[in-house]
Amino acid sequence: MIGRIKLAGLVAALLVIFLPSFTLAQDVNFSVSPAVVKIDNLPPGEAAEFELTIHNKEELARNFTIATFQPPEKERRKGRAEFPDDSWISFSSQEIEVAANSAANVTITVAIPREQKWAGEDWEIWMGVAAESSDLLAVRLDVRLLVSTNPAMESTSNAGLAVGIVVGIILFGCGGYYYFRRKVKPE
Amino acid sequence: MKAVITSIVAAIILALIFSLPALAQDSGTITITMTGVNDISISLDKTQWPLGNVASNTEYTTSPPIEWCTLTVEGNCNVNTFILGEDAKWVDNPGAYEWTLSNDGTNGENVYGLWFRISGDTSRGYVPITKTEGEFWPYDGGSSLAPGDTKQFGLKLLTPTYFVGGRQMQTQITISAVAA
């Protein structure tokens, strides 16, 4: 009985087609620039914007997808921590068609929530650009995004404002006091 | 009256002197640096391996075995490269049936193995392709790949010991690169 099952399995196996392909393209060739994006002094509550250029070097139009993902810890640059939340990064388009031998831009926005706990941080996240394909081999190019937030935005800003207001109040008070003193004084 | 106006104006000016620079810092000087090396690119001269019918528990290698496909670094920056596999899915109904990719290149019932070997990589020989991204060119043990570098490699498939026949299966291997 077991022998018959094995024989049936083998016959069935011979009917299987593995890794078929119906497309004509036999190679994959595209580039992404820049390869590394470094954003410094981004204050929590603010946003920064930049463009990625995808250059399709093939003779056929191609669709490209863009997505963020966390690199393994050992692949991150020294001193960089994991980017806290992928949703802080948005794309003008996560899928884009690029004509043959042409380039297209995707605008990327990095927005950090206005919370003191995100100040003074150094993060890294990767943005993977992949050519859509059903072929066996696919290529993905990863752009390093290095984000550093402003370490002392909140305290500096508040201290300056407070000093300005206090000086203003003192001077205004002095002026008022001097005016009223002169007013009540008989000429 | 003149003194009042003078003191109010002085107060406003002084308040502005202290607070404006602080307010200006709110909009900040955000620096975006597109680091010197600007263009990342790798190319493959082959992306398909049409195998046709396969038998269970059998090894298949590309022809030629380790010089089947050429990866070329096309950009202007050194790159670290990675390779990643996935489960093979039934083309007609991907959610209904699959072959699981093993994590060590071995096979089993509905479990298949995938391997790659780079020409010139004598220390590693055939390396399993798994669902966890692994190094393609071993930059930890050597250097990353530089613009103009080429690496030839081949693939090996080990089919499951048992699988449901008559079904067209499809999988994908992703080779990725990041600036070193």
C-alpha cells in the first residue's frame, strides 16, 4: 500500500512545473539616488521633505514599489537606533511607473510628532525600492535614511520667550510707575 | 505721556530682541544631506529559471552551476548585498497550497530547499537561501562590492520529499543592496 502511495506521489510530481515564466524581460537594471539621506536637527513637531529619483535603465516601462523597513541591528550605522514608527514617513506615491530609459521622482516626507521624548535622537531606517516582477530573481535597492532630531529645541525656545516677556513686563511696569508718579506730583 | 510711550516702545523692542531669535529657532535649521556618493544600482543579467516538470526529492542546479547569472554593481557607491527567499506558492491559488522554504536548505514533505553559490567564494560553497535576509557577498569576511565589480553565481533547488503534483509553483528570490 505504501509503495503504491509513493508511486502515485512520484507520478504526480512529474507533472509539476516549477518557476514558470511568461515575461520577456531577462534582466533587471535600475538605479536609485541618493543612496544615503541624512537629516540633521529635525525638531519634533516639524517635517522634512526630500526626493528620491528612480532611473529605469531598461528598454521596457516598469512599475516600482517603495516601502520602509527596519534593517537588522548589525546593519545600522554606528550610534543609530531603530526608527520608532514607520508611519512618520510618507511617500507621494508608493508605486510608480517609470518609462523605459527614464527617471521619475518620489517625494518623501519625514514628520516627527511634537513630543519632548523624541528630541536629541539618532535613528536609521531603510527605504527599499523594488522593480515589480514575477520572475524568479528580483532586485531591491535600499536607501539609508539617517534622521537626527534637534536636542534642545523646546527648552531654548521657551527660555528665550520667557526672558523676553519678563523683560517686557518689567520695563512696562517701570514706565507705568514713573508716569503715575509724575502725574500725582504737583507741578 | 512721552515717558510712557518711550518705555512701551523700549519694552516692545527689548522683548522682541530676546524672543525673536528664540521664535526663529522654532522653524529651525534642518539640514538634509544627500551624502556624496549618490547613486546606488546593481543589475542582474538573468532573472528566470524555467525548470519545467520536477520530481520529488531531487536536486536541480542551474547551468552553468555557479556562473549562471552575473550581478554587476552599476552605481557609484560601494554596496553590501543580501539575498532573501520565500515560500513557493501555487500559481492558480496562492493561498491554498505552498511549499515552505526550509531554513537550512534541507527538504521535507512540502518543504523545499534553495541554495546559491558564488563563483570564487571558495570558503562558503553552496549557501542556503532562507526567509531571513542573509549576506550575498560576505562583506563581513572581506570587503563590500565596489562600482564595476561583478559576481557570477548559480542556484540549486532541492524539491520536497512529497508534494501535490500537477500544480504550477512559483517563488521569488530577492537580491538587495545598500550603500556600505
